[in-house]
Amino acid sequence: MNKLYYTILIAGTFIGCAPKITEDVLEVPAQELAPIEVEPDGSQLYAANCVRCHGFKDPGSFTANEWKEIVPRMAVKAKIDAYTEGKILEYVLANAKQ
Ligand code: HEC
């Protein structure tokens, strides 16, 4: 009876340890996670939302006036919120064809 009790106890110790080992391995120093919290800028939002259908469309290929029509139209297709649309518009306007 005692032997069985110890077997269960030892097995339990190992099973109990398993998730802890995983947690230790996954633990990342706080400073390495910090950049993820930084707000993505317009170019990153553009890359994340605007290239999956047709690849990268160079902001310099269209004038500011063209972009002001294109971005709202594409925002509907990309299903992005107004904030993201605004950031993307800012980015393409800053790099638009003169
Ligand atoms: C769901 C797919 C899809 C997503 C997401 C998408 N587009 Fe498009 N895009 C299209 C299609 C289809 C066309 C061509 C037909 C048209 O103009 O509607 C196009 C055309 C364009 C053009 C060519 C100019 C023009 O007037 O047709 C530009 C520039 C463009 N997209 C930019 C963007 C930007 C910026 C975003 C992100 C906000 C974006 N697209 C997201 C599907 C998409």
C-alpha cells in the first residue's frame, strides 16, 4: 500500500512539473516584448492590411487626390476601422506622386 502511495506521489510530482517547465522556457524578458506594444505606424498598417489581394501598390504610383479616392474604397474591401484607414491614408499621402 505504501509503495503504491509513493509511486502515485512520484508520478504526480513529474506530471505536476511538466507545465512549469514549459512556462519557464516560454518566459521572455520584459524588454524583448516591449517593441510589440509600440503602436504600428502607417507603413506597417499598410503592409498588414493592403497587400494580401494584390501585393504592394507603391504610394508613389498615385497622386494625393487619387489616394483620397482609393483608400476609402479599399478600406471597405480590407474591412479596417476608421483609425487604421486614417493612418494608412496619412502614410500614402506623405509618399504620394507629386
Ligand atoms: C479584399 C481584397 C483587397 C484588399 C484587402 C485591398 N485591395 Fe486594393 N484592390 C483590390 C482590387 C480587386 C483592386 C482592383 C479593382 C478595383 O479597383 O476595385 C484593387 C486596386 C487597388 C489599387 C489600384 C488603383 C485603383 O483605383 O484600382 C490600389 C492603389 C489599391 N488597391 C490599394 C489598396 C490599399 C491601400 C489597401 C488597404 C487599405 C487595399 N488596396 C486593400 C482588392 C483589395
